Amino acid sequence: MNQWLENFATMLDIRLRDDSKLLSQETYVNLLMQILQVISNNQGQPQPVYSLLEYNQDKINENLAAVLRNWASENLTKMAPQLAQSVAVDIINFSNLILQFPLGNQSDNVEIAIAGYENVWQIL
């Protein structure tokens, strides 16, 4: 009985970690969509983007870089060419802005920028 409880606890722990990853990834995707929308709405002006980044500093990390990389590679090629170009420009603007963002971990900021640049060069 004791072994069964330990196995059950292990399975439950794995399931909870998997669920938190999904929630976490969804959170990062939502943040990325907000960032791109703010950039698009404000024609790349830094202040509205920096306000959003400052509020979400806890999410400006390697997870955001991975989500940006995955989202862009999965979605840009499926978009109509004109829309893909527009989104690619927003991603470039975000990459430029995150490089200059004075808060957070600078190596994470650079990694996010690289993720953006890597995925749009074929579109533009």
C-alpha cells in the first residue's frame, strides 16, 4: 500500500508540473500577443512597450524567447504574405526594443531579441 501511495504521489506531481508548464506557456503566448499588439497599435514607439515589459518583468526570460521562437516558426509561414510581413516587422521592432530595455536580465533580453531576428529573416 505504501508503494502504491508513493507511485500515485509521483504521478500526481508529474501531472501537476505538466499542467503548470501548459499554463505557463499559455501565459507567455498571451504576453507575446499583447506585446505585438502594443507595438502594432503604437507604431513601434518604445514607451508603451516598455511599460508592458516592466509590468511583466518576471516573464522576460528564456521562456519568452522559446515561445517567441516556436510561435513565429509555427505561425508566420501559415499567414497570408502581407500579414506575415506586418507581424515580422512587429517582431523586429520588439527585438530592437528588448535589446534596449534597461530592466531585467540583459542576457535574457538578448536571447529574446535573437529569437525574434532568427524567425523573421525569411519573411522579410
